[in-house]
Amino acid sequence: MNTDSNLPEKSAPEVDFPIERVEAEHVSRREFTKFLCFVSGGMAVGSGWVAAKDRLFPPHRIEGEAFVCNVSDVPVGGTHPFTVAGSKTQFMLIHLNDGSWRAYEQKCTHLSCAVFYQPQTDKIQCPCHNGWFDARTGTVLQGPPPRPLPRLDVVIKGEDIYVTEPKSA
Amino acid sequence: MSNFREAQRQAHPTKTNTLLLGIMCVLILIVIMQIWLLTAALNESLDGHNAVKWPAFWVSLLLFGSGAALLRYLPAPIRLPAREVVREAFPHAALAWRTLGISAVSLALAFAVWFMWSAIPLRLKDAGFVFTRQQLFWLTATPVLLGSFLRIPYGLIVSTFGSRRSYAFVTLLLLLPCIATGFAVKNPTTPYWVLLACAALTGIAGANFATSMGVINLWFPKQAQGTALGINGLGNFGVTIAQFTIPLVIGFSLLGASGGTSSKPARSIHIENAAFIWIPFILTCSAAIWFGTKDNTAPPKTLASQLVAGKRLHTWVLSFLYFLTFGCFVAMGASLPLIIKEVFALAPGGAPKPLLFAPWAAAIATVMRPVGGWLADKFGAGLITSISIGTMAVGGFSLTGFLQPDQFTGFFIVILVICAAAGLGNGSVFKIIPLVLSKEAGAAIGIVSCLGALGGFVPPLLLGWTMDHLGGPAWAYTGMALFALVCLFVNIWFYHRRSSPTHC
């Protein structure tokens, strides 16, 4: 089928490492097709990862209540960053202006910048791309973040502040 | 008269062009759809709606499969493939396959006998012996040492004395360690050096591997040797069989009045059964070899011509590669229960049972060995070895990320992947030996398997050392991964590069 090809005979190293720039940069259609197949395989693996990730590596859930700090440590309008045992996620405890308490993940749901609480406007701001969250519910008010900030329920026992997984609404 | 192909080509001169263009367009569409499925599933599952992700994965997998199937219709390339398949005559096919079956079973038996000294020291305390941990460790290690060194002479005798005679003889020889061990462990007052001598004697069972592979090498032509040697490698299942049966047989008496220890009235264990149980099988296998196979009619080679194998560079290169692939497999089998117990003792939900999970690692490596041999026959041993060693390197590096007590699932999956890759590499490296060292294949198999078995001795030592001095096995796994990288470069240089004179 290919007997009337008039390409010169080349040794294997000359074929694999061509000298001319045109030949070196040439991607044959065969190579491109196989590359497409490889990318397709990568997509399938990616879909598999998305599907199986929660089963294999479940997100960390807090057992019971986790101690954070004392009431006197955080003034009104102030925040207190904390982590829980067993996970590296950074959380933020907020003492709102009206005296109530909230706890949110400090990772912005857009591209994971650290958000911070602005007591003057009583809102949570992500400075990276000007995203704003409501301090009372964590929902998105403005900007690129797609989802509300993940939150934890705050339980006050006397002078101690505890956080626990929120009851699913 | 024009033939059909010629007429087709004249009717549609650019048929292959059109075909290739069509395949490319279909693949582009497939990739676009997969991108859409991936982003949709990701978005939905981040929002908490988990209904889409599994159907998306199955459809994506289906699309990938159909795309890969399309590659079958790629037109042939213009230049000739560089690798020529060596085809030899295969006169005695039926007898050869029968020999393979008998040989694999006998090899499994030999591995089971070899392994018994890995199981016996665990129960010596229950049988009334008092030894330190160091002494018990040496009891498990001595058979490995001797089994490695004896592989060199055991590989040589096949070409000198004939396949049937040598293999039947070495199988019958297994009676010696079984009887000696059985009587030695029955009596709790046996001194330590006697037990050590029995363990050393058991080392000869490990050397049967070289004889068995030599027999197969004699009977099969080059183009089928990868597959045949790989199927023979299924004899490694002897280790798995022993791991499951020895704990069972220790529990009850096989020999009636002559067996058993009487020190514990409530529950007596009959540890000597671990040795005696193999005796009927040894006799059966020796008879099967003697009556079921024939001596190969090829002219016997002199000892001197075989020993030349030690001078060849490729013997040592292949030993280097086999040190990694086989050593990894043995190390995973021997030290995995200990690692599971030590590292994951604090896992939430209780430590996973080591004996439930550990045999699977060795089993999967054994199963993948013939697969590796067959793939090496089809696609070239250099490529398959590179794939397997590369996977082992990646696996070794990623293993260090799964050593927290609550990460056992991920750890075990990576271990299985590494062992599967090691099995694949075992099969393909053994295919390279007769291709590159055709005249001294028997002796070369002996030397390569000897050094490879030593590779099974080093990793447990390394793991023990890092556990004691560095607190965890992470550095041992990293060291193994770095060694695998070196092996990868060696393999690519000698056997994978198309311009290498020993391209496989």
C-alpha cells in the first residue's frame, strides 16, 4: 500500500531527532490523534476522581463539639482564627456587632483567598476579586464567589465557645 | 489483472487521508463532550448535588473507550517498524505446554516450602520455644539468603544434566528441609543452632525457581518465552497458598500420636505440621515431573560456556532491574503485615487486620507476572519494563503522603498499584534475558534471579531501620522510589531506546 513512497531511508536516530527545525516541530496527524486519545483518557480519569473523591477521602467532619476559645478573648466586632484537630482548614470565629457569634471557613469559595470581617459594614470581604459575603448567613452578596461560605454552628457554654457541624437544613 | 487492493487505491487515492481526518474529528468531538461532562460534574458536586457525578464518569469512560477503539482504524505509518519479531521453530508445542503446567505447580510447591520459615517463627513462642526478636528475625532471613545464592548452580544444572532429571531431583530434595524442620520444631528443647540450620537448609527451596525457569527456557521458542516464563511465574502463588494454609494446619494434628506439644493443655498447636504437610505433595510432584516430562533433545551445554554469562554486561544490568522489581514484590509480601500493624495501629475504627490485607499484595504481583510477559511479547519488553518501573517510582513517592493513621485506604491502593507494576516488570524483565543472552540463558537466569532475590532481603532491613531510627517508613519508600528512577534510566538506555543495539 505504501510501496510508491519516495521518502529516503533514514536511520532510527535521524528519525527520532531530526536536524531541520521544520521536521523537529512537525506533529504528524498520527501523533496528534494519539495525543487526543491520551487527553480523553485524562478526562475520564478526572471524572472518576470527581466521582470517587468523596468516597475515598471523605471531608473531615467534627465529632461532637470542638473548643475554640473563651468569650473574653474576642471583643465585639473582632475575629479569632482557629483550626480543628484532624484537619488543616482555617476557620474564623466572628463576634458580630449585635453580640451574636458566627464561625465560617476562611477560604473564599472563588479562588481560596483568605476573607476577613469588616465590622464597619458588618459584612465579610474577599479582597482578591472584591467578593462580599453576608456576615449573618455566609451567602454571597456580590462578586465572583459561586457558593456561600461553609459555616459551623457556635455553641456557648458559660465562658467557653465551642463549634460543631451544622445541622443540615 | 489488478488485485483488489490496487483497485481500491486507484479508486480513492486519498482514502487514508480521509480516514485519518475522520478519526481526528470524531476524537475532537469526544474530548469536547468529556470536558463538558467533567466541568458539569465538578460544578454540581461542589454545590452539593451529587446525582450527576457517577453517570458523568461512566459516560466519560464509555466515550474514552470508543475513542481508543477508533485508533484501531488508524492507517499504517509509512516507515517500517524498527523492531523485528524473532520467530523460531516450535516443534514440541503440546509437550512444552504440559511441562509448563507441571513446572508451575512444582514451583508453587517450592515457594510454599521456602515460605514456611516466614510463618513458623511467629508461632514458636506458642510452641514452647524462647527466643529473642533478633533470633527470630534471622530465622526468617536465612532461607532468603541461601535461596538467592543457590540459584546460580541450580540454573546451571538444567543445561548440563537435562531438564527432567535436574528438576525431578531438586523437587525430591525438598523432602530434606521439610523432614528436618518438622522434627526440629516438634521438641521445644531443640537448640537454636539446629533451627537455624534447618532454616538454612530450607533455602534450597528458593533455588528451585532457577531450575524451573531454566526448564521453560529450554522448551519454548523466543517469541513465546515472555508468556511462558510469565505463566511459570504463577508459581509465586505458592507464597499466597502457604500464607493461608499454614495458620490453618498448625491448629490441628496431622500425625495423630506422634504430633503435638503437650505443654499447654487448653489448646495445643502442632507447629510441625507447617513442615510435614508438604511431604505428600513433594512426592506427587517429583513423580509427575519424572513421568510427565522428557529431557530436552538439544545438545547439553558445557559448564564453562554457561559461566561466561557472568562476564556479560547485560547479566548485571538485568540483575539490577530485577533487584528492584522482584525485591519490591518480596519486600511488600514480607514486611507489609508489620508496616500495617505499626503505622496504622491508631486508625479510627481500629487497626486493619494485617493478615487480611497483606496476602493480596503478593497475590496481585504474582497475577500480573504472566500479563507482563504476554504484553512484552506483544509490545516489546523495553516499553513494558519502562511502564512498570515508572509506575513503581511514582507510587513510591506518593506513598509517603498516605502514612497518616486514617489514610489506610489510599495507602493500600497505592501498595496494590506498586505490587501490580512490580509483577508486570518481573514478567517483562524475564522476557529480555533470553533475547539478549541467548547462548547462556540458563546461567543468566540463575544469576539474575539470585541477585533479584537478594533484593528481597534489603527492603525489610531498610524499613526496619527507618522505623527504628526515623520514626516511620516514609524515607524507606522515598529511597525505593529514587532507586526506581535510576532503574528507569538504565532500562530506557539499554532496552527501550530504539537506537540501542539491544532494543527489545
